[in-house]
Amino acid sequence: MTAPLDPVAPPITLPPSLRDVEPVQRVRTPFRLDYEVSAGRSMAAYLRAMKEKRILGERCPVTGQVFVPPRGVTPTSGLVTTELVELPDRGYVESFCVTRVPIPGRDDLQLPYVSAWIVLDGASVGFLGLVADIPPEEVRLGLRVQAVWRPDDELGETADNIKYWAPTGEPDVEITSYEYVGQPGEAP
Amino acid sequence: MAKQRCAVIGVGQTKYQSTRGDVSMAGLVREAALRALADAGLEWSDIDAVVIGKAPDFFEGVMTPEIILAEALGAAGKPVLRVHTAGSVGGSTAIVASSLIESGVHRRVLALGFEKQSESNAMWALSLPQAFQTSINAGAGGYFSPIIRRYMAMSGAPELVGCVVAFKDRQHALKNPYAHLHQPELTFEEVVESPMLWDPIRYSETCPSSDGACAIVLADERAAADALNPVAWVDATAMRSEANNFGGRNMVNPAASSLCAQDLYAKAGITNPREEIDVAEIYVPFSWYEPMWLESLGFAERGQGWRLVEDGVTRLGGDLPVNPSGGVLSSNPIGASGMVRFAEAALQVRGMAGEHQVVGARRALGHAYGGGAQYFAMWIVSAGD
Amino acid sequence: MTDIAIVAYAARQQAEVEENELEMIAPLIEQVRSETGLGPDDIDFTCSGSSDFLAGAAFSFVLTLDATRPVPPIVESHVEMDGAWALYEAWVKLQIGEAKTALVYGYGKSSPGSLRDVLATQLDPYTVAPLWPDAFGIAGLQARLMLDAGDVTERDLAEVAARSLADAADNPNAVRAGAHSIDELLAEPYLHDPLRAHDCPARADGGAAVILAADDVARRVCERPAWIRAIDHRMDVHHFGVRDPRRARSAELAAQAVGVTSDKVDVAELDAPFSHQEPLLVRALGLDAANTRINPSGGSLTGHVMMAAGLVRLGEAATRVHRGDADRAVAHATSGPWLQQNLVAVLEGD
């Protein structure tokens, strides 16, 4: 068996005319592909509601669980969503990490920043959101937070309307297990 | 036809490094395949089918590259399948290949996983903004670190357990000539002092980005009898997938993981994995996933996985070595990493793991996971008689 | 060999679908479930086919997993290929004898991106892709070579198109349909000389879902199961200078392996995205075109969903067996430029 750094391919014999030519090692081919993606029915409704500072989730017809953002089909049913519900813009931090690595295309994010799993009141699942207005070392599991929205004249059909989530000052939610909120079959 | 027995009769790997600038994709896969064929004592013409797996094609900038690799894989005129199950793909590819043997459809199958992520930009490909989603996720670390924090809080594990895993795996890698990271000068203190990337995960506790390929030749019983080198029998395989977000989901110990393991052990006739499995190659891209997976895989009670790490049980020389190859923390060509776990498990029970051999290993676990910790592929291999 | 059948099929093809892929595929999966009465808990194995490059997203298949109701966890896998190969993987799994039912699906949306440019990334990145040849142009090269060699005439191509368009009138999933005379079609301008628009695939968004079942389960859930008597697939070399574009060697091999010609073929659903590829495949499979109904659905010329077209051909062939319109049918799927990779299956009804 060949050693890891031994070549396995037999050496190539070049014709005399090419012996002094430098071989091409890399070919650089920039390409650009444009996609015009549709959000889908539920997500489109969610984005439109965002412009009005309203947050919509979808309710599973089988278990009653509420998913936000809505993807259009709840995994607990496999069925296309027919019921959207409105959720408050408050919740708590299920967990978080303090990120010190810059993200490509997000130079606006000042390092370090806290990205957290936010669970809204009434939701069965969480989503990733930015937590700010609090020193990173004070962020903790169960921290109660509220959305900080962009000014009205900057609102668009996008989840970026929520700049970040800030602590409300209310007592923390007590987290005692590995599991996330909501049990299969139970509506919160 | 009853289910056929399946054996690993050849393994081939490439030296994993951040950029394999000396070979094209074709050269990379062929290198692993040729080594596997040599190990198996076979020619290209002996292979009935090829199953190839890799992660998103944006890592190379070529759509479905198996199409252009037909010649390099000796696949002209043969059935070729391309599997893609996110990070678990190396494992699921081996499982699909083993299905072709177990079903009696083929007699000798080449399974191969690869990634040449230096060709494109892995960080970019992993952080591609999802349409309509806010993009604050800095790669996989940003996704898994909050989950790790949950485990740390719930288990009360000492803060440096992750560093112990990272240091252990890099030490193991020194005994694996194929591993990407060879850091003979590295000290435990350096691991601890490494900068935090996604607190609580440090740079030193994170997997590298590697180019590489791994190939396995699988064969039926008759072909295994003629094998050149000792074989590894595939005792059992299992796969599970679950949704990545739903109420009541156990993010730290996903049901898909624990149920997959239970299914695997039941099929393999294993009732006490801690005692009956001699070595485990499990998919640990971020240090703390070792104690987490140890619990999920039934090697430790809930909240106790970190003790096995602290007590040195999972070190080479310990009672249950985990990732003696250096693991994903030492080499991570994403599309191949799962297969490397499966291949290393096979090498262990074949007695062919060289310097990182676990002496007397007769039964090994290969494990891979992917997506939002939602896709799982596992196998148990054992030594031939 | 275990007896395995296609027992249910649902498909959707539409020029442009407004929903996202998840919302698009879920109703198709729901349809085959209700047709068979097999709910999520009754499915032993799930396998799907799709493409990241087509979707413009890495790990794009994760999005559609929710349609399988993966809570509690399921046994599931995915191929970065047309759903026809996902069906093949499921068939292999069922052959082992432990699983008895499988859900298979394939889907794709061509409308968001430029399919012709996306497919150009499937080519050799060193010597071909940098020239940015588009998929239709590459097919046009093949057609030109066939015309010059006398394998087909432009009239032959127009006949394939006319017949397909006429047959598609009965297919609610067809994106193109209608009655056209040969001369009308020949009067149309070239799109990629020698190919005209109607010689090229009718791009569509959509997908297909299929349920496979073994033995007694198949008989229980389906009145007339479409038994998969044999299924095989092969790949050809890739590079254009190294293979004969006028033949699909891999299709010939697969057809021989499944024994296409061992008995009469009532219906053949061939995945020929370009009209000149139909006569090529007819010859490759050894079909007797005079006595076999080719593409009664209208074929890929009248509705082509990337990553599902092959699965659709399997489903359409199975439907003819289910209905009693065919006792023995052949289904074919293709992938890669110039019919590089081909899958052939023989389906039979009792």
C-alpha cells in the first residue's frame, strides 16, 4: 500500500515540445447564478405581516403546535398550513452563544454579538435572533426579551424589521431540562 | 433471497489537507479508490457499482460532479448513485452501498465520499443566506454552540471538558498519517487559551476545512472469502432523520440519534454498548459533541458523558477509545468525513489501523450526523473469524 | 427477488409554481398516502431526489423533509439525482426484505433560476464549463450530428413533437399541448439550430410522489399493482470527445439488463427531453415503435420537471398498468448531457 503522501498515479511523460512548459495547476472560473425565489404562501403572509410589525406563526392541524417563522407545512403533520396565528413580539432566550467570528456580508454586526434561540410567548419552537442592549456576559438561559423594531419608515416585508431582541427586565423563565418548550400533542 | 452478509474488504484514503492543489477532483477520488482497490486486491473491472457521496456541490462549484468523474471512478457502463444527506453523507453512502450487497443486487461495490472544498469557499457555502431568513448564523458553529451551552448548563460539566476532547483528538491525529492537523507541539494550555469563536467553542475546539476522499470496497460473503487482507463484517446499519425544529424537540440528544442507536444495537445483538464495543469513531466537529454523543449512543447515562472524557476513558489506551484516528476535529472533508468514521471503524477490527490501532479491537462503531443534528447514519463492524 | 410494485403516483407540472418546494411537494405526498391508506407510520423507508444547484441553496433538501412528517424520526435518505434514482434506492432497500413500503419523491423548480446556465455547471470545469455552453446548445450538437449522419430527419423530429403535443392534450399536467401539423412545426424558427422550441423540454416547476410496496402489502393497497419486474441503471463516460453522441451506450446496457425485448411492450414512457433523443432511445432500448405506444403522457417535451422527470415517466408508465391500459410497460429516466446516465425499468400488471 502506498504511503499517504506518495502519488498513486503513474508519472505522465510529456512530448518534447511540452517538457519546459509550466503545467496549469488551477483554473479560475467565476460564475454568477441569479435566482428569483418565491417565499411560498405562508412565508409571504408572514413577511407582509412583518411590515405591519405583526408576527405570524402556523398552527399544526394535528398537534396544535405553533411554528414561527411559518414554512408552509408543519413537520408534525406533513400537511400544508391552513391556519396562521398571531404571536406577541416577546419571549425568552432558550439558549445562546457569543459570536466572535464575522459573517460574510454582515459588516453591520459588531463583534462580539449574541445570537440566541428566541421562543416567543405562544410558540412551540424557537428561531435564531440577535440579543443586544445587554453585555454579552450577562446574557443567560431564560432571559426575557422583547423585539426592538426598526423605525416605521424603514419597515419592509422582511424579518430584518426586528433589529434585535432586548431584555425586558422581567424575571427569567426557569429552564430545567434539555427539551424545548411544548410537548408533541400539546398546544402551549 | 435472504439478506446477504456484507464485508469491508478494502479501504483507501487520501492525505487530508486544506488544499490538495496537486490533484483535480478526478485525481483526488481516484487516489482513494486506487488505494481501496489495492487493499482489496481487486481491479477496476471487479467493481459492479459505484456509490458516491458528498455534501453540497457549492463547495466545489460543480453541479453533480459525479457526472464528470465517471471515467476517474472506472464507472463507465456501471450503475452510479450519488447520495447527499448533509454531514452524514459519508455514512449514508456506505449504508446505501451495503444495501446493494445485502439485497443481492451486486457482489462488489465501491463506496466513496469526497470533498474538495478548497475549490470554492466552504465558509461562504455554509453561510449562504437563506432566502427570507435573517442571516446571523456564522456557519455551523453558530448553530451548534447554543445547543452545547444547554448541555453544559444541564450537565454541570466542568468548563474545560471540550478542551480535553480537542487536545485528545489532536494527539490521536499524530498517530494517523492521513490526518489533516498534525500539531506535535500543541499543549493543553494552548488549546484552552485559543480564542473563543462562538462562546463556548474556541478555535481549537473546531474542525478544520479539508480536501479529501475516502473509499471503501464492500463485498458479499464469497468475494470476502477471496479477499487479500482481513475483512470487517458489517453486522448492522441504521439511519434516522427528524425535523430540525418542533415543540418538545430534544436538541441536545435528538430522538433521531438515540433511536438510531437503539435500532442499530438491536440489529447487532448488542445489549451493553459500553462493554461490547471496543472502539468508536463518531462524528465530533465541535469538541463538546463527544460527551453529548456518548450519552445519546448509550455509552453513558444522561448528563454523565463528560465523565468518560475527564476520566480518560475515551483516549487511546483507555477503556473505550473514541476517534483514535483524530476524528473530524483533525480532518474534515465534509462529504467524506462520515465515511472516514465508517472506514476507520473497519480498519480497527481488521487490525489495520497502524499506529492508532486499538489493540484487540473486535467490534467497532462508525457514526455520522448532519443537518441541524437531524440526519444520522451508523454501523457496527466486527472482526472476521 | 422480492416482488415490489408501484402502487400509487401523484405528480404536478406547472410552468411556474407560486408555492415554495415544501408547500409544493406536501400535497403530492398526501395524495399517494390517501390513495393507499398508508400513513406516515406505515411507511418503512423514504427516499427523495433533488438538486441544490437547481434550488440555489446548499442543503436544499432539508426544506422538504417536513412534508414526510419526520416526527417521530423516520428512516430516510436522499440522492442528488432525479427521483427515479431515489426510487431505485428504495427498491434496493425493499429487496433486502426488512422494509415493505417506501415513499419516494422528486421535485424541482426551474423558474427561479436560469436552467440553461445552472446545467452548464454540470460540465467539466476545466475545459468545457468555462466556455458556458448551455444545455440546449449541447443537445443541439447531438441533434446536428444525428441529422448529418442520417439517423433522423427534421421531419422525424417534428413528428415526435406533434405526436407528443397531441397526446399531451389528455394530460392535465402538461405544460404544452395542442394539435399541430408537421408543416406548422417545421415552419417555426430555430431556437438552437437544428432544434426548435418544441424540440426542447417544456420546463416546469413541480414534482412527483410514488409509493412502493412489497408482495401482499401491494395487493392490499392497490387493485392492480405495477410490478417492477426488473430495474437497472448505467452511466456512460462523460467527456464529449470520448463517446458517440449518436448512441446512449448506458441505455443499451440497462435495457439489456432488464430484458426490455423479452416480451411485447405495450407502453414506453421515455425521458427524452429533446425530440431527437426519442428515436435514439427507441433504438437503444430495442423497442418496436410500430407496436408500442411511446409517451402517451406527452413525455418530457410537454412537461419537464428537473429532478423529477424520470420519476414522472415511471409514474406515468405505472398508471397505464394500474388502469389496465398496459400489461407490460417500460419506463426510462436520464441524467447528464447527451443522455450520459440512464435508468430503465420493466413494469407489469397481473
